[in-house]
Amino acid sequence: MEMQALLKYLKLFEKDNRLNVWHFSLLSAVLYLGYRQNQSKIIKVSRSRIMSLSHIKTLPTYHKYFKELQTMGYIKYTPSYHPGYQSEVELLFN
């Protein structure tokens, strides 16, 4: 993921009044992982890593706002139930 793509996403988030600090925090964590993985569409994630990066400490908070991002159409989450494979988050906005 390039810096231009990151800035484009952040500008998009800025315009959406439905988003709060928890949404921003989760989206920032996902974008950071995408940047580190050099991926702009499908990003490998783990719940513990996203929680750590977003500074969200409780599971209910994480699940609530992560689910809301899916409902709002920002991400599509594909869980992996295999311990050797990471789950994936697909960025749905352009």
C-alpha cells in the first residue's frame, strides 16, 4: 500500500460522520498492517494484533466496532479457523 492510498482512505473516513474514535482506531490498525504487508486490498490480520495496534483492550469493544465497520461497508472480514493461517480483511472502499 502506498502513501497516496493511505491518505485517500483517511480523507474518506474524515467525511463519514458515523465513524467515531474506535472505528478510526480499528481502520488505522488495518491500514497500518496493509502498509507493512504492501497490500492495498486484502490484508492478513489477527485479532490480537489489531487490538494491540488500535489500543482496544476489551473484546466487547473490539467486536462491536469491528462488526459496525463491516455493516457500514468499509471492510469484509474472512475468518480463518485454522491456527496456521491468518484471517483476512478486505478493504471495500475506493
